[in-house]
Amino acid sequence: MSLASVLDDCLRDIEVNSATVEDCLEKHPHLRGELEPLLRLALRLKSAPDVKPSPAFKQATRERLLRLPRPVTVEERAAEAPWENALRQWARWRQRVALTLRRPRWQPALARAIPLLLALLLIGGGTVYASADSLPGSPLYPVKRAVERTRLLVAPTLESRAQLHLEFADKRLAEGIIVARQGKDDQANQLVSEYERELHTALSTIEEMIAQGRSPAQLSAQLRAQLASQRRVLEMTGGQLPPEALEIALGVAQRIEEELAGLEMPAPPTPTPSPILSPTPTVTPVVPATRPPEPTATPLPLTPTPVPPTATPLVPTPTRTPISPMPTPSPTATKTPRPLTATPTPMPPTATGTPRPLTPTPTPITPTATETPQPPTATP
């Protein structure tokens, strides 16, 4: 027998047969540690005084309740102003999707969502809110699934769409466990299959993000954490599911984790220490700095360069010029010793740096080209 049945029998014996707590514990010694505190607590509650509100408290409470405004039900509000309520709901939805309407790429999705939006608006916001906790077989469960489809149609990004699929997968698993407790194994198996489909759809969305070059790191971490949480739930309450449904749920969680590990986007390549093209000392033809023309010693053929007659007064060389016999040779007409270094004087190096011949080659000077000083003639 279970503990609840034993406790019920003991309480009945105490109340009808005037049995004591010890009598009950002797009948069930294997449950003594759990049964004794429950029996003693039940006896204390039975012996507690009966507390009843005073007439003054009842009257004051009644007056306070009468002063409170009466809540208006959803049916009354819809009956009083159906179109006003529908327009109010439509305005709220329009504010939510205002930004989406500006984007042309979401117009097909919105076109498919408009019929569902209109149906939900006609139903009313209260009905939509009440359908959030509905289960399969409930009249409001189709409304709940319609709201989920509408949310998927108006989801603006891949991330939000994948998060919705993860949310719906969590709901399908919870619904499957609840209906399994109620003995509805067929519905539990169907809900576990839908749980598997939602997880695969979320994984496909992550693959699409990776194909677009976007990193789903945050979404992958959320999926991994949700799978771990769902596995713990299945380990704790999975015995309430049908065996085939439990096997499917545990298997799909493991497969999704394995596929997710294979889909992780590789990290961008880190800059490895590769040979950097640094300016290596390449042998480049270095053009020497061109200097202005300097008097360089350019070897020229040592040929006697005839010097053109210039206006430079030449020093009379001690050449013997045939002089006509004079009647009376003047003492000054005699050969006066001249400095011999005047004739073979090497010219200083000019700007061209042309070396002068070092050999003192006397240049024959014609009488007409040079001014030869004539000896003074003897005056009679």
C-alpha cells in the first residue's frame, strides 16, 4: 500500500475506532518514520479551535466588496463594443509590425500573416491570453498554435525565428509530459515528434546563418543550454512518457548536440607568425650621389695641345732673333740673362683638369703672332 492509503486508513481508525497513533504505527512499522509526523500533525489540526469571523467583520468585508468596481468580462466587452475592441487590438498589432512593413522583403510573410492576424483580432485579446496554457484537446489550443504561427511569420531576423523554434520546442515537450500523465499516449507521441521537428528547424536556421557568414555563437549556446535542461527534465519526469516517446526525446537531444558541435563556425584565422614581408636588405643598384663636376684627373692622351694665341702678354723668351747689324751695338742690345723659369712655367690646372705637358717644349712663336720687343735702334 502507498503512504497515502495507509495514512487514510489510520485517520479513519483514529476517528471511528478511537485508535491511537501508536496503534497505527504498530500496524505499519516499516512506515513509522514517515507516518508518525503526519498523524500527529493531523491530530493537532483536528484539535485546533474553530475560528469563525465575527458579524462585524462580515459586514465590513461586504461593504468593501460592494465598493469595488465590478470587473468586465471579455464576453461583455466584446458584446458592448465589438468593433471598437477589434480596432484597438489592430492598432496594437500595427504598432508592433510598423517597422517590418517598411521593409519590402517581409511583405510576403506579412501577406501570409494578415489572415491569421485578422482572425486573432476578431477572437479578442482575452481569448488569446487564455489560450497560452491550453493543452491538446482544449478548444483554445488551435488559437494557441495560430498565435505561434503568426509570431513565426512576422519574426524579423533569423535569430528571432530560431529563438521562437526553441521556445516552441520547450512547450511541446512540456505539453507531452502533461498529456502523458493524463494517460493520452497518442497525443504524447505526437507532441514529442513536434518537439523533434522544432529542434531540427532551429538547427536548420543556425545552418542558414552560418551559410550567410554570420556567427551564431549566442544562439548555439542557448540551444546547448536548453538541450541540457530538457535532458534533466526527461531524466526526472521521463518515466511518465510512453517508452517510445521517451526514447525519441532523449535521442533527438543527443543528435542535435552532435550536429551542433559539427556546425560550430570555425574561429577566424588568427594571425600566425608567418614570414612577414619586411623590407629585406635587397641588393638594389645604388646610384651614387652625383656630384657636381669636379676637377677629376681624367687621363687624356699626352699630346702637345697647341695653345691658341691669347691676349696674355708673354714673357719674352731668350730666343735668338736674327738682328740686323747695327752700326753701333748698344750695350743694352746684348744678351741679358732672363729668368729661365718664365718660359717653361707649367700652367695651373684649369677647371677641366687637363694636365699640361711637363716637358718644356718651346712653342715657336712667329714674329707676327707675338710682340717681340725690338732692340733700340741706334740713333745717329
